[in-house]
Amino acid sequence: MADKSWMLHPLAIRHARECIAIIKRDFDVTLKMSDPDFLEQLHSKVSLAASRDLSRAYALLVADAGVGGIMRALGAQPAKPVVAAASR
């Protein structure tokens, strides 16, 4: 189940709605925030689009929702720390 805690931030919801409107205009596809994979679909469209408006709205969504929350919702695993081997 995807983490939906980002939806507790009113500004994040506003920017998500802006992203939905831009995607509807540019791709003629209607995304719904209630879809379990909404963020994955949105992320996919942002990576395909050349729209500065969509990139800006998505960046604001990530900023308002918190990068960590969005990354957890996208299913990204935290980076493992790199430990350098001690030279002898």
C-alpha cells in the first residue's frame, strides 16, 4: 500500500491538482489522486513531458509534501551508505 501521508498537506494537494490539470491538457489523460499508484503515474508523466509548467508543479508538490514522503510513496529504497575499505 502506498504512503498517502503527503495528502495531509493542503499545498501539496493544490499542486497535485495543478499537475492533474496539466496532464489532462497535455496528454488527454485524467489522473485521480485516489488511485493507489497516483504518484507513480504522475512521476512517469513528468519524466515523459517537456512541459515546464508540469515540472514546476511537480517540484512544488514534492517540496510541499516532503521529498521523503514522496520517495516512500514511490517505493524507493533508501540509499545504502558506502563504507570505504581501510587501506593498510
